[in-house]
Amino acid sequence: MIWRNDHLKHDWFHRPLPENIELGQNVYIESSYVFAAFFSELHPGLVMGEGSGAYGLSSLGTGAGGRIQVGAYTCLNSTSLIADAIITIGAHCLFAWGAVVTDQRIPVSADAVARRRALLETASDPVRRLRPATEPKPVHIGDNVWVGFDSVITGGVNVGHGAVIGCKTMITEDVPPYAIVVGNPCRLLRYLQADDGEEARSAALREFGLAPGLPVIS
Amino acid sequence: METPLLHILAPGMRLEGDWYDGALPENIVAGENTRVDSSACFRYYRAKGPVGLRTGANVTLWRTSIAPEESALIEIGDHSWIANASLACRLRISIGKRVFVAGGVTIIDSDFHPLTPATRLLDTVAVSPVGDRSHRPAIDARPVEIEDDVWIGYNATILKGVRIGAGAVIAPGAVVTADVPAGCTVSGNPARMVESRV
């Protein structure tokens, strides 16, 4: 089964998709507007696995040295990913509306000089590529992670396999596998039973007539 | 003649000068002088039952997403005002009379995905471009009930199974995960009581 992004022929945004992206089969991209702030000069600057999608007003923003990897069957529903280093997201993740993943530390550095310099350098660039105000720290999100709406995940964070992050939660520290974390400030609610092994994954793909064993980025 | 800003809510109507190309759903019941700005409010309206939205009289719906799923029902009482909110409903959301809902509010009676890792993984495939939304796994839903004279502040969130007692106040940005007694004020994420009037 091959599905195509035919609606991109009628895209309201005037720019083509960037050249330096690798999309697997059956990837959904709502609009090339998703790439309005995609300035990666890496090859590739973005990899999206089989059956993943960037829906609604999602934004995949990168600086010149930024790279984003999204695993198979991961759903970005009006979600912003902002990478100056690297953001890696596993397979089968759900990101709700308004969720943000950035590899910057937030609140940004107390170093007011660095913040000012970043803004001044940004202003001198005609396309206003936002300069990082802090050293970016890679973010890694495992497989089958669910991130609630309006939550924020910041630089240097690892989110473990199977974890669930509630809505409007700010994540500045690692989240263990299968943990449910909620609230602001965020707290650990409990752990889920790990029942989503390779067998469960193969069964889920078979259920929809899809071949198991596809390459998964994680 | 100038296009009116708000239109009378009536089943199946196409609104004059509507910027969104759609009609109001057929399966709604609206009291007298209930008004809506655009059919865009019903962009994600998927109710298939006899009634998916029932409102009292003099209700105001402003750029609010009214999103009941197939067998869901949203009820809104007389004189309630709802602006720039999202009502996403699998089962039932009931809003009383004279309830004020400020901008950016989300009211949901379900989490819309299963919590259990294996079932959740199955759901990611079901909602993918090559999945099938009609074969999604069972997803928990519990009705939300908001009683009369409640005030809900900007960007607040009301989660599944919550009952908010009459006259309660939800502070801006609060995430309400448990029942709120009548007359109380709650704030924060998760919402905690900051003032009790009982």
C-alpha cells in the first residue's frame, strides 16, 4: 500500500519542500509551511520514517547545523520541533497540538550578553534565522512516547521508551521508560506495564496489512 | 449591506458571508437567539446521532471548535458564552446556564489515545496515513459536567470525568483533573483549591 501526499500540489505555501530531507514511504506533510523555518545545511537535515506525519500547523525548524529524525508511524499534530544540534524521536510516538521540543535549554541562559548577541546577530540576517542563545544539547525521545498538548521538552533531555507526558508539562530532566509524568512543575505519577515488545509491534502492523520489520529510527 | 458578525444558530443553515465554506450540521438543536460566528466552529463536528449539539437560548459561540465524535452529545445551557475554546467529546460534555468560557480553553471527556503501551502503539498505526481510523482500539471516555454560573479562565483545561460545581471559578491556565466543589476557586497544573466558599 503506497499513499501519496497529493494534496501538496494544492499547497497554499509557495515554497517547495527542501532538498535535504529524506521521507520514508507514506509520510504525510500537511504543507511546505512546516519547513518555513527549516535552515539545515546538513544532508539530510530531516529524516522521517515510514507512515509518520507532520499534521496541522506543525513546524520543523532547524539552524544551519540542526538535524531532526522522526521514527516510523510517529504523529506530529501541530507540534514544533526546533533543532540547532539534533532531535531524535523514535517510532510510534504521539505528539499533541502545541507541544514543543527544543534542543535549547529553557529558560535560556542567565547570560544576558549571550542572549543579546544572539538577537543582534539574528536581526542582521535578512531571513532572521534565530541564533541559539545557549549551547544546544541533543534531545532523544524513545519509541512509543505520548506527549500531551502544550507540553515543552527542552535541551539535553532523554525521554524513555513508552513514557507518557501529560498536557502543559515542562520537561527539563530525563523521563524514565514507561513513566507517566504530569503537572507543572512536573511530577512522576506511576509506571506503565511494558507490554509493547516486538511481538506487539508486528501484530499492530499486521492488523492494518503492513509489513513488520521496517527500519525504525530510534 | 454589511455581513453580520454573528448568526442565529439553526440546523443545516449556510451562513450569509461565511468565510468558511460549510453549512451548520443538521443534527443540532438550538434555543432562541443563540448565535455563532461561522460554520468553521463545526469543522470537526462528527456526531451522527439525532442530536450532537443541544443549546439553550441566548448562547454565544465564538470561533469555538465544537467537536463531538460519532455518538457524542454536547449540551450548553442558556446565556452561556464560549469564545475561542475547544470542546472535543467522545461521550458527553454538559455545560450549564450562564457559564463563561474564556479564550484558549480545552474541554475534553477523553484522552483520545489509549494509555497502555501496546494498545497505544496499535493506535499510532491506526491513525497513520496508511492506517484505518474506523479500526482504532477502544478508548476510555468519561462525561464532563459543568454546572451553572461557572467561570473558566483563559487557557484552562478540563479533563475527562470532571464535575465542576455551580459557581466555581477555574483560574487561567489551570488543568482540572478532579471534581471542583460548588463555589470554589482552583488554580495550577494539576488544579488545587485556592479559595473555598462552602
